Amino acid sequence: MTENVINLHKPTEPPAGANAPTVLTVVPDAPPAPRLPLWVRSGRAVKAAATDENTKTVVRAVARHSLYTFNGGRIVARRTWDGRTGARYERMIRAAEVAGNLEVAEEWEERLQRFRQARHHRRMDLLHSPVEAAKGAAVGAGMGVAGLIGLGVIMAINTKHPADIITPLAATIDFIATLIRIIQIVWGPALTITPFLALLALWSVGAHQKAAPSWSMPEHQRSSEGEPITPSIVVKALRDLGVPALRNAIKDMGDAGASMLGPIRIAGCGVEVDVTLPSGVSTNEIQQRRRKLAENLTRHEHEVFIMLPVAARTVRLWIADSGALDEPIGPSPLVTDETMTANYKTGKAPWGQDLRGDAAGLSLYQRHLLITGLSNQGKTAALRSLALWLALDRSVEFLMGDLKGAGDWAMFIGRARVLIQGPTDEHVIEVTEMVESAVDEMNRRLQEPPGTEFPPLIVLVDEAQVAFMCPLKDEEKRPYGGSKATSRYFMAVRKIHNQGRAVNVLMWQGTQDPTDQNLPKLVREGAHTRASLALGTESQARMALGDKAVDGGAAPNLLRPGLDKGTVVVASDGIDIPAGQSSITVRTHYIDTDTAYEICERAKALRDGVTTLHAIERDAARDPLADIAQVMGDATRVRTKDVLARLATLDAGTYGKWSFLDLTRVLDGTGAEPYKSDGVMNIARDRIARALADRDSQGSASASE
């Protein structure tokens, strides 16, 4: 028997497969964010409203115009007080006493006494003035009435009516009554409007003087363009420098702090003013705060220059118009004037403009030159512009070494006698030999009779630090670089510095990033004209220009690398420097390479073609030693000058342009070098013969081997 079991429990597992029920999932809404307290929401709203730009503009406007009115009242009150009392004179006396200028103090004291006397007379006159005024009023009234009655009599006679006698008097009385009625009507509104007109007048005074802080000014007046320089701005800038003695002195002077200032003069793209410092304040304290002073004057540091004129305890401030130094200057006259020529002795190279905007010309006559600066600041361009001008003098000869080798001096091929280009040690050797050949030429010139005129010989080495840092040594173990007495390049430069100027043999050098290693002290101090572009430190500025120039305010280390390209600080007697200053800042003209080629072509056209050597080398076409022996003949000794003349006669093509430098180079190391006898340089025939015999014997020995 089959039993059916009935399950009375409800199944807990839902059916699967096709019979599975559809399940709907209900996701509840996220709970609402907690509501912030009212004080938080109110604070945020207030902050948003307070920091909104429109709110700031409104607040600045309200503050500005309120301060215009308030400070305008102060200005009017001060002017009134100064006009009625001797306060102005007393401030001037205190200012002169603080400055230590007793003569000026006495002068202001005399003016104060005259003012007090005049004021006393005016006050004494006031004691008698009421009586005099009453008498005058009575007399005037009587004369007026009599005149009106007289006029009435004339009218009555004319009209035959006796009543017309009082007609003018009655008309005058009616006119006075009308004026009184008008005044009665206007008086009330006038009393109401007058205070507003007074406030408007005070606002006008304050607005004209801009008597409000800079933060309250409109945006276009708060820009970086800088404020116009006025005496009050200069005094305020000096007061806030952080020099206690200066601040206290200006405080004692009151508003008369401007008595420290000379007249503010337009000077090129800026203004210039002399400041006489009070006793107890040194000029060095002002120089050390150049950046702060510039910022107080709303200028950048490079737009303010502090110089020391002749007067003691005085600094001269040159303050540029904001942004003016970032504008380029005009092209060089070498570019604009194709007819320009140069004169080494009397002329000045048109180098650029000084800060006053005046043309800055540099005399190169018998002056060794050194120009330095950081890399890529325009050193080569500044040095090259001087050489380009001097190349227009047909009498000038150049020996050039470019130890960068980038082609910056390639345009002088055909104008320079020697041009060596390259940065390697081999190029340093060639440049050293070139400078040594100039030393030989200098020695030859020194042997000539006094008063002999010599053509200028410019020995120019660009990137000279490469030569000083060269580690190579010659066969005699003498280093080419370095700063010791055995250094060939160093000693050659020193010899030219010592004696070259007298015979127009001059040394020009351009270097980078000066140090004691790559620019020895004796070399840099031997230059008569020292110029520097932007440098990194004050110690480098002292190396470049010397202590005197830096102590006098020269600061090439404050020029902006990259932004002040071509701006040089010059210490030289060859350029016009204001009296009392030791240096001047010049913005040099930039002449690009293509234009430099054009100028050099003009220079080449002024003289016969010059064959430029790219190394100091000997002429292999002839035997110079044998030719010297030939031209000497049977003479025991012959002057070097005569030997050169005879060689030129023997072969003008080979020896026509020879100088003592070339002759010495040929004889150097042979034992037949020129020697001095009876005050002139000579060559001995027996020494030449011995040198030829030694050379031949050495040649025979080499051949047998």
C-alpha cells in the first residue's frame, strides 16, 4: 500500500530556472548632508562678499576719497599755519643744523627775524586800523551822499522838477535794499552748501597731491610703471632705508627733509638728484641698501644707480624711468654713417650711450684695454665694435687671436696682419708666439731715436682666459699658461703693459668669468681702460674694475645677466666721467656679424690689401739667414734698420713688409740675435757666418746618418 506524504512546511529556497520569481531591489536615498550651523554659513557669505573684487574696489574708492579730504585738510592747515607763523623757517633752521650747514642755518634765522618784524608791524597797525577805518568809512559815506545829491541837483535843473534832487539817493537806497533781500534769500542755502564746498575744496587739494596710500589707488596707478620722482618721494625712500641716524635726522627736520636734496634734473631716460647726508650717516650705508632704496622708489634694483660726486657726504642718485632701461638704444654711427673714418690719436670710438642718454665715446690712444663679464653677455660684440671703428684708421695694424674660434672675428681677414682662430692648446701656442712677436716689435721700436712716430699696433686676444689656463709647456719646460714668471703668455702680456704704450704697441684682452687663475692680478691692473659686463659677485667686480671703482659705486655684479646684455661699467680716463665719479655705465651699440663684415670692407678699401697670416710662420721660399749674410757684405756689423732696408731691396715681395719683429724671429735661437751697441740695435757678420756654419754642419750630420 502506497502512502502519500504531504509536507506541511513552506519551502525556504525560491524556485530556480524558468520558474524563478522576479526580485525588485529598492535602494534607499542617501541621507541628507547635515545642515551647517547658521553662524558658519553666515561667516562664509560674509567672507565671500568681503573678498569679492567689486567689494575691494568700492572699499578702496571710499578710503581713497575719504583720505583725500582728510589729508587735504591737513595740507591746507599746514599751509595756513606756515603762512601765519615762523614754523617753516624754524624747520629749515633745524634741518640745516642737522646737516651741519651753519651758514644756511644763519641765513634762515635772518629770514625768520625779518618775518617776525614784518608781522609785528602788521599787528601794531591793527591797533590804529579801526579808527582809521571808521574815519575812512565816514568820509567815504559823506562824499558818496554829497555826490548823489549833486547828481540830483543836476537832474532837477534839467527836468525843472525839484523832487529829482533826491532821485539818485533814493535809487541807491532801493538798490541796497534789493541786495539785502537777495542776501536774505540766499543766506540759508549758502550756509547749507558752504560746508560741502569746503569739503570739495579740501578733496581737490588732497587729490591733486595724491594724499592717499598706494593700496587705495586705482589699478592703473598701482601698476609697476613707477611713480614720478618728487622730493617728498625721495625723502620718504631715504627715511625708510633702515638707517637709524638718517631716519632720526629726517624726523627732526620735519617736512623740510627735502633740504637734503639738490634740484631734481632730467638726465636721459631718468632723473638725477644729489643728496647731502646728515652728520652721522655715511655714503657706504646708502650704497649697501641699493635694492631697498630702489623698491622704496617703486623701481627695480637695476633702475637706480648710486654714485659718489666730489662733494663730501653726498650721494648722487640716478633713477631711471620705469622700464626705460629695457628699451634698446639706436644703431651705431658706424652703421648709419658710411663715410665715417677713425683717428687713433684724436678720435673717440662711438661705443654707445650713458645713462643720461648722451653719446659715450672712448679714446683708445695709448691705452691698454681689458673687458670682462659672464658668458654670453655681449663681451665680444662690445670689444669688436671698438676694433671696427679703429680699423677705419688706415695706419692701425692688428694682431688678433680668437680663442673661441666661432668666427666672430673672421671679417678681419684681409685687414689684420695675423688672425688666429681656435680654442685648442695648439691655437694658444700660436697666439702666445703672436704676442711674443709683438714684444719683439716693441723692443725694436724702443731702440729707435726718441720722438720717432710709430704706427699703432693693436694686439687683441679674445677669450684670453683660455691662454692663461693652458697647461702645455715648451721644449724648455716653460708653461704657456699660468701667472708665474716662467709663463710665456703672461710674461709677454706683462712686457707689453710695461713698455708698449710708449711706442704704440697696445694690448687688448677679453675674458670670461674672471678669477685669480684665469685673469692674474698684474695683468688686469696693467690695463688703462677696464670695462665689465654683468658679473656674479662683488669680488669679481673688484677684479674687473679695481677697488677704487667699486668703492665709488661701480656695480657690474648688480647688472642682470641676460637682460642687460651689452651694458658695461667702464673705469677709464679715456671716457668722459662726471666729476668725482670713478666709473660710468654705458649701454653699447650692438653691431651684428653681417654688418661687421660691411664695415670691414670699408676699412679694407681705405688701404692696400693686407695678407692675413693664420699663424706666425717663416717664409720658406727664400733662405733668410743666407740673405742676411749676403746683404751685410764685408761689414763687421750693420744696424738692423739698414739690414731690413737692404733685404727689401733684395726681394721686395718677400722682405718688403718685414719689421724688426720678423727679423728677430728668424735670428732667434741661432746665436746671431740683434744686440745693442752705441744705443742702437746691430747684427754682427761673424755671428751670422757662425750660425750658417752651424746649420750646415748639423745638416751634414743629419744627412750622413
